[in-house]
Amino acid sequence: MTLEELNIFVTTQANVGMEAYYWWCTGFMIIIHVGFLMYEVGATRMKNAVSSGVKNLLAFAFMIPTFWLFGWWIYLVMYNGFIPSDSGYGATYGLPWDVSMGPMLSDQATGVFWAAFTLFACTTASIFSGAVIERIRISAFVFLAVILGSVVWIWGAAWGWHGAGWLVVNWGYHDVAAAGVVHTIAGFFAFGVLLNLGPRIGKYNEDGSANEIEGHSLVSSFVGLLMLIVGFFGFLGACLIWGASDLGGWTNIYGAPATLSSFAFNTLMGLAGGMIGAFWWSKGNPFWMMSGGLAGIFICAAGLDIWYPGFAFVLGIIAGCVVIPANNWLHNTFKIDDCVGAVSIHGVCGFLGVVVVGIFAAGFPGPEGIPPTSFLGQLIGAIVMLLVGFIPGYGLSFIMKSMGWLRVPDEVQAAGIDSAELNLRAYADK
């Protein structure tokens, strides 16, 4: 075997390994949606359990073709702003009729990268899903989920999760595991919708005090939350790029050297810190303990490649202590009804995670052509992600509310969406 043949063989095997890696990351990310479904179904009352599950499944089903039709294209060509770029891949790369968007023996990357990003898109929709259970129309939810996952989120990713994104090349924006581009955007998109959707019947009394509306199965929610953590290992693993470094091995999404070990250390330490912090703050509430674990991961996500594990643990504790008062403040101030605390868990902690990088990792060098991280750059990036989520979430839901499309009628909500609209029930003996 000549040296040239050996190089071709090694490159081919590396590409095959990369293709297999993202294949399995995508498979693990599907577990996220098993987790969200169980989490949300358990958090609903029995009369709405089926409809909660159905909207999760429909969002997943609609996200895949819409992301193939236009979501992937937005990521590849919209990184300069609102005008498609002709540089790099060209303005047609990623469109469904482009040769790249089909099976080719010479292409061992596009399909698996598209699949991983499609599952990121599905995750944004699932984050939004839990906040609006028990009173949103299923068709309205599916429409908003597609806009969030296949348009809104990927626009933010093009700006802040792309090596040529304007937030990256101009401000050194650092968000390796999507604290801003997924969690902040999805959380504040949900907040915008909640302001127009209104609370469930019986959530608030005439004096403004709130009532606790309990779901029908804490056990289902607990298992769902644990499944989410399993699935997020696939999500976080797919935030690394296989074999792109000149030194071999891994890089982060921006092309700087990174390791799976850093992700493993900091994900687990943030998770543990979040569980401990929320368990302490809530005085032993197990639902918030598990939710705090997720918040602990998300507050660490922007800097998973650089944090010292002990610091990730401290950040996790902070997230666990912040998530409950933030959720209470949002409810008391805006009278929203966020059934699972999604705005606080994802939106608030994701936002804090981006800003924390600017405070504690300012000056961290980026790869060639990308400025070092800075507090100003991270703050600008966090605000952009908040607005990218909130503005379309609020604006679209306001229009839908005006059309009478957003919320089910009160009589349907009182009877339960399962029986009134689907003619189904979750448990045959109930």
C-alpha cells in the first residue's frame, strides 16, 4: 500500500467513524422526546394526558420534513443576518433539491449532521411544549413548534453556533452546548406565547393568588426527567465536531480543540449541583430536585468545554437555587401559567449560562479569526437569543389569539381535551 493509498484509507475510516458517531448521537437524542412526553403527560391532569402526548408526537413528526425543506438551509446560509450569504457553501446548499440533500457515497457528513440538527430543532419544540399544556389547541401548538424549531431556533444558531456567524466572528460569542441558541430561545419563545395564551381555568383566584394544579402522575414525570438526562448526553455529544482539529480528535462547534472528557466532567457536576441546590431550596420537593438538575446542566452548557468541574458543580448549585424563585417571580409578576417551569429552567438558566462565560472566562481565546470571549460579547449574545425567542413567540401568538386559534374554549378545557376533542381517555378503567 502506497502512502497516498494509506492516507485515503485512514481518511475514509475516520469519516465512517464520524458518521457512526452522529448516527448514535441522533438516536440518543430521540430519548429526549420520550422523556419530555413522559414528563409532560405526568404533569397534566388525567383528562388531558392523551392530548399532551399527541402534541409531542406531532411536533416531532412535523419538525423533520420542515427542517429538511428549509431549516437546514437557514443554518447554512443565514449566518450574516437576514440576507442569505453567497459565500461558503453557496445560497442553494441545503435546499431540498440540492444534490447534498440526498444519499451520496462521497458524502459521509451531510445526512448525519442534518439529522443531529433536526433533533436539536425537535428539542426546542419540546422545551416549549410543557409550558402550554392543557389549554392550547393542538393545531396551534404544532404550527408554533414548527416556527420555533425550523425557523426561529436555527436562525439563532446560524448567528451564534456557526463558525462564520456574526455573533461569533464579531463578538467572540461562546456557547458550545447551546445554553443560548437552544435553551434561552426556546424558554423565552414559550414566555411570549404564555403571555397571550393565559392560565388554565382555576390557576388564579380573583384576588390574584395562585393555586397549585397537580399532574396525575409524579412517577411518570420523574422517569421522564431521568430519560431527559440520558437523552441530553446524545444532545451534548453532538455539540462536538469529530476529527476537525488539525491535531486530530475533537473540536467544539467553533473549531477550537475540545474533549468529550470536559463535557462528561462538567455535565455530571452541573447536574449534581443543580439537584442538590433545588432539593435544598424547595425543602425536599422531588419534582424541583430533578428540574434543578436539568437547570444545572443548562447553566454550565455554554462553557462545558472550559469549566473546571468544581466550578461547574457550584454553577449547578446556583441554578438549583435560582430556578424556583425565578419561576415564582415570573408567575406572580406576569400571571402566566408555566406548567413545568420551562421559562425558568431553560430560559433564565440558559441566559445566565451564556453571561457566566463572559464573567468567568473573559479572554478565553477562540480559534483563528474569532475574537476572545468577553463579557460584552456574551451579554449581547444572550440578549439577542432572548429577543430571537421572545419576539416571534409573542407576536405570532398575539395574532393567533386575535384569530381565536390559540386556546381551546373554556368548556373544552373544563371537560378535558382528551374527551372533548379526541374522544379518547388515557386509562380505559378510569
